[in-house]
Amino acid sequence: MVRADPVHPQTVSVLRDASPKGYYAWVDYVKGIGIILVVLGHVLRGIEKAGIVQKNNALTIVDSIIYSFHMPLFFVVSGLFFHSSMEKRHSDGLIRNKFDTIVYPYIVWSIIQGGIEIFLSHYTNSHFRPIELLSILWMPRDQFWFLYILMMCFVVFVIIEVTFSSVNYLFLTIILSFFCVFRYELNAPFIFDLFLANAVYFSFGILCGQFMALFEGACRKYIILLLVTVLASQYIFHFVYDFNYTKIGFFSLYLSLITILFIISVSINLKDRANIIKYIGKYSMPIYLIHVIVGSGMRIVMHGAFHINNLYIQAISGTVVGIFFPIAIYKYANSFGLSALFIMPRSGKPYLAPSSVK
């Protein structure tokens, strides 16, 4: 939840292999894996919240594994291309671009989803009131928090770049990791707490992006080591210590980062295999914007009209529809001149995904 120049987003229709300052085909794989997990996570939570299945240990662990890294993944990917975006657009151009491709769709789809929730409040898990539509300017709802915080990251890091002649992102990432781990001690307002929870991943992405060739090479070479490390770390975190993703600390931060590196490693090594994942990744933004609406609709129809309560059927159908129906809507909208649903009209380009690859 969420393409970018973190989602997090970008206005380029095709990513291509290139130099460290260009586009990388493996990024689509990363976004594809990430957005599939986003949709699956929301579908599973919707099924449980609707009372279709009872919460159990297996669901709790699957939920915790997904939520331990899936949104930080988009912040890391967005940070990877922050500097190349700055070089191409400069600070003012970058902020304008992110307003068009993050803020604008955030407002449009927050209103659309909120309106649908109000209209169907008797059939959904939501109790959204019309007056709450105004609050999206300072309090993002549901999955849209990602876009809100992603824009904050771009603004804050652009300010940092403009203010200081040079920035040591290793040092900044270390500092932000302490803010992330100890943020509850600050009693910061909700929005700033979310920012502190995720800014470290954006900064880590920028740090890795500064050494892109080395970063790619290490991820390509050490995939087996990363796999073993991730499996061991997830097992210790969830089964030995009985933690879940809400456990804030250096272990959870490490777990998130090492899992993200593994997902990136898998994506780099996929090359031209599993192209369906790459295809999904190219449309990660429209999927992110629309999947809750269509996924909830699928659950309601299957449960209410056909009385299908099987967890696996609900999860698979909800995830498949939540991924491919938004792609169809996006393509339909662009073919009929309705691209303004996804990007500020003045930009004149189709928008594709929530991570930031300029």
C-alpha cells in the first residue's frame, strides 16, 4: 500500500533495465510480490472481521508475517530511487510530481471509497460517517495511510537534501532506527508516529540506492543465505519468542529489513521468469487504490448471496479479484479518457504503482 520515484510512486509505464540512475525491471517483481501480500492480508482480515471464520493461531501467524514487512517494503523501494528522481526533477519538480501521483489519487480514492462505505454501511465492516470525509486531510483512513506517509517522507527528505549540502544516510538511518524503536516514548500524534515508524525504511532505501550496483550484486549472490536467515529469524520471532508484528523493538526492525532484502533478492534473481508477478507489479498503484473496495464486494457477494464461508475459497477468490479487477478498471478508465481517476489531469500520463521509481 502502495510505485514511486516509496509505494511507496511514479508516472512511467514501463520499467527497463538500465544503469544505477535508470529503471530496473526487478522492481516490478518486488512491487508485484508486495502488492499480492497487501491484498491477501486485507482479504484475510476482512474475512475474520466479518465473522466468516474464527481467528486462530495459523491466521494470526500468517497475518503477522505479512504485516511484519509488506508496507516497509514499498518505503524501501521508494527510497532506492529518491536521488535519481531529485537529479531528474530537482526538489520543486519532484514535489509537484508527487502531489500529482500521490496526493491527488489519495484524495480522489479516499472520497470514492469513503462514499461507497457510507452507501453500503449496512453490508460492510465499516461504520464510516459522511463528516469523516473531511478528516482525510489530517487523518488518513484504511490503506490510504501509506500514501499520506509516503508523501510526508518525500517532503521531509527533500527538505533535508535542500538544507544540507551533503547527508550521511548511514548515520541518518541509524538515528531514525532509534526513533522507530522508541517512538512510543515520545507520545507523538498518530500521523507523526506513523512517519517515525516508516521513515527509517525510506532512508534505508536511499542508502542502498547510493550503492545500487553493489546492492544488486549482493542481493543476487546471497539469496540462499538470506533465505536461511529469514526463515530462522521469522521462526524465532513468531514461535520461539511468540512475538507478533506489533512488537516494537530492534528485533522487529531487523526482521522487517532482512525479509525485505530477501524479497528484493528473489525479485532480482527471477529475471524474466514468473512474468505474471512482474505484470501485477506494473499496476500496483491502481491495485492498491481499489483492492479494498472490490475485495470487500467479493466477500459480501460470496458470503451473503452464495453462502460460501470456506476460508480458502474466500481468500483465493478475494485476492484474485482484488488484484485483477482493479487492473481492468484502470485500463478501462484510461481507454475511455478517465485517467483523472488516477493522476492529476495536467500530468497527462498514465499512473502505475506505489513505490517510487522515477
